[in-house]
Amino acid sequence: MANDTNTTSGDPGPHGSTAHGRELIYATAGTAGRVLALGGLQTMGWNLRRAPDARSVQRILQRDPRQPFAALLDLREGFSHQDLAEYGPALSASNAGWVAGVDAAQLDDPPVRRLIRDYCYDYVTLPCPEAVLNTVIGHAHGMAALACERGVAVSQVGFDDMIGDSPAMLALCRTLRKAALTEAPVFIAGETGTGKELAAMAVHRHSRRHANPFVAINCGAIPQNLVQSELFGYERGAFTGAQTRKLGRFEVANGGTLFLDEIGDLPLESQASLLRFLQEGCFERLGGHEQIRVDVRIISATHHDLEDSVAKGSFRADLFHRLCVLRLHQPPLRDRGADIDKLADYALKRYSQEGQRTLKGFAPCARHALHSHRWPGNVRELINRVRQAVVMAEGRLITAADLHIDGAETGPPPTLDEVRDAATREAIERALQRNRGRLVDTARELGVSRVTLYRLMGRHGLRESDPDSGGTVSVA
Ligand SMILES: Nc1ncnc2c1ncn2[C@@H]1O[C@H](COP(=O)(O)OP(=O)(O)OP(=O)(O)O)[C@@H](O)[C@H]1O
Ligand SMILES: [Mg+2]
């Protein structure tokens, strides 16, 4: 029996994977016959493992059942019915999202049809463009991640310092990973304190630009008349007081990423310059005529409704479309379920270490308060409340009063729509887990069409947006 071969390079990360990238198993029957090269997928960030038989696949999957895998089963050559039977357990593993690769003619073969219908998230006719394969196995991987055991921190399946593994965060992390692999401008929407800057940094750190600068600027915090010079720099003598040439943030960020926070506050003059940079890749310093060319990726964010600003005429529509090539939504904390506890525990541990006191944790009333509060300031508010409670708590357990959350502060009771939304979302999540992410079966179980299921998954943050399709969704 042949061994599975890990063709990945780099340091092993958690669960035996490399620190970056997702795991892909390429499963065949033996090593002879037509085998896909798949080198392009590795450069797209996949850690590729070749498996010449069912037992090799099983070994990989069992090494850590909490690690999600995409698995491509190349059925084109050499698969006997015995081979197919042996693949049963591997195909049923909950941490693998399977995609079948077939010759078009094989779709008439009943056992192949059955295998695809019963076990695979999708199929492709091979050979097919690697970009297509990347998208399909990306979705299969996402579904496997969804079905993986709960309680896995996002740092293990997701991204960087971002804590949380709620479906909304897992979907976001999958999209962030994809965004990191492209060069397209990213726009991050989300309420204040939800972690937009953290997400922008994560995209930068996982991109090919990671060794170059990440430069952040808050467009709303700089006086309007200074924004232009801050961004694009100025020449000596450009205005009274300009004693020397000064480089702007664009030049400082050369080779790296420029994060434009509160982009909605950018004055119209700077909007025009930014648009020109996005179209032509160059700009002029204030008081200068030289065309300066830099290689900078733009990530922008705002907690305001930018579409509304476009409608009101305070933000250019053409710039809006240039910035929003990939659009991400940072979910509000109140929609992240058990992530609230994980973030609170994290903050407690972090700030307890600062002081001399040993706190044992949160009292039940505090846990209840954490979940009933509406968190208008999101993660930032949570961290600040816990930090303050660590200092002020008199007992060994933090109470609701220490967090300054009481019944009156917990906001209005949920509306009927909110209750209905929460129930719908939970039902979909559970059905997806039961059906190991297979949409057809999940839709059938829930009594809706596949299209409706897809739409609902989108609305409830249970699937990622697709960078290749310009930000909004995908999949047939
Ligand atoms: N998932 C997370 N895990 C750990 N810390 C987080 C997470 N999300 C946010 N934070 C922390 O919460 C604080 C606010 O995050 P950040 O500044 O990225 O939010 P923001 O969306 O940019 O807010 P604003 O709109 O006010 O600029 C930071 O201290 C950040 O480290
Ligand atoms: Mg911010």
C-alpha cells in the first residue's frame, strides 16, 4: 500500500497543517493513469496531499478530526466497484467536503451517480480550469469547516488574532482567506467595534504583501484640509510652513497595504485623487507635477452606510464601485452566539494577568447579562466592560453589576422577526451539520428548494461571498 504524500512546504501549523492555507486531499485509485498536476492550486494557498487509496485518505482525516479538508476524488481512472466501496468511511467523514472529478461519460454510470449524489458536495468534469476547481473545492472546504466540531478557536480554523467560531465568523474568515489571495480592493462594512481593522490586518498578513508595510489612516480623524497632504504628501514650499518634502501614506505603504478607515469621511477632492490612483496607479504630491507610481493595495472600511452617502451625493458612485470589488461584512457581536463567552473569557484572562487578583470567572447572572445585552459598541465595548469589571469586582466571580449591565440596560425584548430569524438560522445550521453540508439533502430535509436554501444561508451569514464574483455569492 502506498503512503499518502504531503506535498506541502513550510512549517507545520496546528493540526499538522501549515500556518496558512487550507487542506486539500487529492484522492485517486493508485498512482497510474491520468493524474492532475494541481500546482496552481498550491499557489492559491492549498496545502495539497495526494492519497492513492481510501486508507491513505482515512489516515489523513483521522489525524485530527477537527481539521476541515476539501477532498477531490478523481474518479476518471482505475476505480473498481470494490475501490468505491472502500471509500465509504472516508466519504462519510464529517471533516471532509468531497468533490468528485469525472469524465463526462461517467455521469451515465449508476454507481458513480449514486456516489456523487450521496457523498459529494459537488462534481466537476475533468480537466477543468484551476480557477473553477479552486471555487468548487473552496465551497466544499467551507462546508466541512461548518460541520467540524464546535469549540475550535478561529485561530485554528480561521484567521490570526480573531477570536470566535460562530457560523458568522467562520464565514467571514473563509472570505478573508480568499480576499488575502487576491489583489483586489476590499471594502469592509460593519458596526463600530466589530473588528474591521483587525480583519484588514489579517488580510494583509496573509497576503503576498505581508513583509511590506500595513499603513492605517482614519479619514474621519484628520481635519479635511489636511487629508490630501496626509495621503499624497507634499513638496517643499507647497504651502506656507512646508519646509521640506513630506511623503504621504501612499508612498509609505509602497509594496504593502493602505487601510482607509472611515472612508465615508474622505473629502471630495481626495476622493478624486483616490479614484485616479485606483484607475491609473499614480498620483502627484501637493505642489508637485511628478507622476508618482506606487504598488499599494487598498482596504477601506466604514461603519456608516456608504450607499446612503452615494445616494446623497457626498460620496462618488464611481469610487464606491472601485473600492467595493470585494465586499465583506463584519457581523455585530449580538449575532455571534457563544463567541460572546469566548471573547469575555479571553478579555478576563488577559486583564487578570495585569493585576494581582485571581478572578475565577463569570457568575451566572453575568453570563446571562452578556447574552441579553445588545452590544452597540460590539467587541470593543465587551473588552472594555470586562477590563473595568476585573478592576472593580469585589468577589471572586464577575457579576452583571460589575459589568454595569442590568435588566434596564439589556435593551428591548426581541421582535417577532428577530425570534423567527434566530430559529431559521439555527434550523439551517443543524440540518447542514446532519447532512454534512450537502445542500440538496439539507434543502430536501428542510422542505425548501436549493435556491431558497442558498438565499437563506446568505441572509443568515452561513456562507461566504466569493471574491472571484465581485463580492457576492456564488455556486450553482
Ligand atoms: N474577533 C475578535 N477577537 C479579538 N479581539 C477583537 C475581535 N474583534 C475585535 N476585537 C478587538 O476589539 C477592538 C475593536 O476592533 P477594531 O478596532 O478592529 O474595530 P472596528 O470595527 O475597526 O471599529 P471602529 O468602527 O470603531 O473603527 C480592538 O481592540 C480589537 O482588537
Ligand atoms: Mg476601525
